Amino acid sequence: MEHFSTIVFYVFSFLSVYVQVFFLVTFFEKRKSIITRKGSIELQEYPAVTVIVPCYNEESTIGKTVRSLLDLDYPKEKLNLILVDDGSRDATWEAIKSFESLENVRTFKKENGGKYTALNLGIEHTETPYLGCLDADSFVHPQALKRIMSYFLNDDKTMAVAPSIMVHEPKNIIQGAQKAEYDMAIYTKKMLAFMGGIHVTPGPFSIFRKKVFNDLGNYRHAHNTEDQEIALRMQSHGYKIEHCPDAYVYTVSPNTIIKLYRQRLRWIYGFIKNAFDYRFLLFKKKYGNIAFFTIPSGLISVASVIFLLFFVGNKVVAFASDKILQIQGAGFDSVHNFHVDWFFFNIQTVSFVSIILYGLVISSLFLGRRMSGSKKLFSLDILYFLFVYSVLAPFWMMKAIYNAIWSKESSWALERQVNS
Amino acid sequence: MIDWKKYLLVFLITAGIFLSAVYVTNYFNSRKINELKSIQDKISIDLLSSETQYALLEELSCTDVNNSLLSPELASLADKIDFSEKNISSSDIVELKKSYSLLEIKDYLLMKKISARCGFKNIFILYFYTTAENCTECVKQGFALDVLREKYPEVRVYSFDYNLIDLSAVKAMTSIYKIKDTALPALVIDSKVYTGFQDVETIEEIKPSLKSLLPVQAGLPKTPETSTKK
């Protein structure tokens, strides 16, 4: 049994190192094409863009979200906002209505039907060649839209552009851990973009050509992760998705374990379900790296995080039971005896591999931070991240798999209520 | 569309990283095994010299019997072999363990003779354990004997892994004391077998003369520690 789990450990860690090395090789290959701009840029033209903001019980953040959109450095007559209240039960509608008087803002109120229905309502009222969405718990950097639009203008084939998402004012360990995670995602997302393998166009401020929805249809329910499904649908039709590392969007992240758990349960559940729905992509040459890299590596990471919990947990239990036997056999005082001889320093391939893997993960965090223009590379967030994700992530992943097998939906509405 | 060369290149880099990790591990572990071997060589030379000295002992007085006669490394070797057995997978370890058991038996026989001849108050404990099945009692017993050994330096513990029964000397020991693998751990004190976990207090009751050894009397040669750790 011990032997078997060690073999499984090597298989998973080999695959995980493989994924990290793949990103690194891509980075060294393409690092000259990573642009991080400071300050304002001028575009040769300013195409009209509509930004849809779907809201459900978000009275506290919606005002700030809309104001950040109004503050975008983009010609006012080219920027339209559609604010959709998806049947909120709090004062969201009143908050939205206060912007009604602005010329480029339109507001809609509908029966609660889920986020994708709110987005689709907005898409139906969109007349511009570009559209995007912004979750009502997120705020955009003033330069974000211009920078994103430059990707569309430089390449006719680019059909969607995802931004760099950052955690808005992290205040505790849970949010700090997410900050590290989001910073790392800036790097991995850009690498996936280079490979043509992006599998999610996030709710906070992904911008699309309207053509995408005209050709492929509107958002779907997609197990409450419509932003993953649309990206997979685009990939299955060979539509190019880009990532703009210097388009910053700040999102309010869950600040308690239970909120984070609910959010991730929905994400992972959605990922598994969507991956299953789009299983025809898997390992088909014509779909490119999404088929051979992104989806397989996502599934592997779910499996390895769960396995790692049991692997490490098993070792911790073994260590603890040995200590208990020592106390039973020899009394309390004996526990303090330990050897300083180098001989007793346990050198095992497992330890080396773990160190390499953690090293790769931490370096991808550094690269992400550098790409986001952050000056502070090292912070305690890294430790929070390693702790929170190795201890807690297995639980929402296991629950997500369980739910996926029994098709138990994770509730977006419940998550919203908890958040507000 | 898919850059297969890159997939291959990344595979080769990853494999390279893994092979280096395996190589480095093997390098350090073989150094450890070599260290064990050299300790063992030293002990066997020590024992040989002790035996030779014993043969000459009739011409020597007991006051000349000192530390140099005994093998102080035996205890630390036991700990190291025990650690290696758990953490290094190598067939060398089993071999090392076998020759260690032989050294123990030789040391035991020699020490018994020397104590009898010179009237030392050494107490000999033979300890049989098993690593084949999950013997938690054996682990506890190992820790208890460690404590006993620290408390009374005159106690010499010789531990034998029952699974080395294919070694004829160990087999002889087990058949002399009728040790069964179903009744482990087992202790032999004064030719009497005690099976199951015995805590320090119980052993002190079995051997009341232990108490008289506290505090250590001056003038007696300090007995080196021997293995206990399973």
C-alpha cells in the first residue's frame, strides 16, 4: 500500500512538474512578447464597447463598480453600460437606478433567473461590435479597457480578451492566500494565451467581439460557470482568446473559509461538468493545446491536490502514532531526544521532488507578480497560499467531484447571499 | 497547430529533473550505507581484538579491562540501521542487519564471560522483535528499553529481528529460548522469557538488583551502551 501510494505520488508529481516546466519553457520562448504598459496609451481608433453588469444582491459594491467603469479612460460616447438587476432582494435596484440619468447607462430589472440570464438580457440589448461583462463585486483600472482593445486592434483573429484579476484590498489570511493565487494566475493565464489554451473568460471584465455571440449563441447556464463554458465553446470553434496582463481588474474575494469554500465548490464543480460536456475536445489534435494541455492539466491538478492531502495526511498520522507509542513506551521526557547526526536527515527522492515542485510554484508566483507590475515579490501571502490551498482545497475538490457525480448543483444565489 | 517538439522537450526536461533527484538521493544514501559498513568493519575489528584480549585476560587483571575493550559504536549503529531500514530501500541494509546481529551475539557472549570473570554487575537483556507485521508493541518496547539503557548504563540490550531467522545464529537464539513470532516482543532476562510489552517499572521488578545499581558505583568500568532500538 505504502509502495503503491509512493508510485502514485511520483506519477502526479511528474505530471505537475511537467505542467510547470511547460509554462516555464513557454515563458522563455515568449517573454519578449509580454507587454506591461505604464500610464495611458493612444489607440488608432476607439470601437464602441458595451459593458454588461449583472447584479444579484450587491447593493454594497455595485455603486463602486459602476463608478470605476465610468472612470475608464475611454471616449464616453463609445462606452455603454447595461446594468441588469437579476431580481435582487436588497436595495441593488435603487443603487442601479441612481445611474439611470447618465446618457450611456441603461438599466434593466428582471425576475431572478441566474447570472447567465442577466448577461443574455444585456447581450440582446447590445448594438456595439464589442461587449464585455463585469461582475458587480469587481472594479476596473482606468486603463484596462484601452489596453484590452489594443489586442483586438492588433489582431483581427482575437475574439476575446481576458484581463488580469487581482484581489481587492486583501485583509486577512484567506484573502492573502487568494491574492497569491490570483497573482500566479496572471502568469499561467498569459502562458495559456500564448499556447491558445485559455479555458475561462472570467466574469470580471472579459471583453468579446459581438460576433462571438452572434455566431455561437448566448451564454448558457453551464453549471453556474458560464464564463468557463463560453471559453470552451469558443475554443471548440477555433476562436482565439487572448490575455492582457496589464489590464487590471480588482475583485472582492471571499473573506471567510466558508465563503471561499462555496465559491470554489462552484468553480471546480463547473470545471468538472464543463470538461465532461466538452469531453469531445480531449486529445483531439485539431483543438490544439486546450485538448492536450489545459483540460488534462486541470483534471490532474484536482486529482493531485486530493491525493496529496491523503499522502501527507498519512505521513502525519504515522508520525503522530510513532510519537504516541514513544510516550506510551518510554514516558513524556523521551520525546525531546533527537539526533543531530547528518545521517538522520532523511534524504528521499520524494522530498527532492516536493522541493522542486514547490520551487516551481513559487517561481510562477514571482513571475506573475512581476508581470502585474508589483514591486514586492515576496510576502507572507505565499505561505498563506501554500497552507490554505494544500489543506482546504482538497475538501472543496472532493465535494465538487461528489456533487458532479450526483449532479448536485452548487448555488450561485446562495453564494451571493452569503457574500452580501 | 500543436507543437509536439515542445511536448517532447518538456518531457525530457521533466524526466531530467526526476532522474537528477533520484541520482542525488542514491548518492547520499549510498554514502550512508558506506558509513554503516565502515562502522561495522570497525566493530568487528574491535570485537576480534576484544576476543584476543580476553584470551590473554588470564594473564591480565580485571582492572585492565576498560573502555577500549568494548565496542561503544554498537548502540549508534543500531539506531542508524533502524533508520536506514525505514527510509532507504536497499538490499544492503538487510545484509548489514545480519552482520550486526552476529556482532551482537559475539559481543553478548564475550561480555558475559568478562562480567563473570571480573564480577561486573552487568545485566543482559535479549530482545526479540519483528518488523514483518505492524508490531506497535515492539515499537513501544524499543522506546522503553532506550529509557532503561539510559537510566542504567550497566544494562546491555541485544536486539534481534525475528525476521532474520534465516540467519542460523539468530535461529539458534530463538530456538534456545523458544521464541515464537506470535508472541513478540519478547525479552530474555536471566534465561527467562517475558512476552508482550514490559514497561520500565516491570523490568525493574523482574530484576530488583537494577535498583541497587542506582547511583552508579565509582570504580566500575563504564559499560558502553548497546542497541535497543528496534
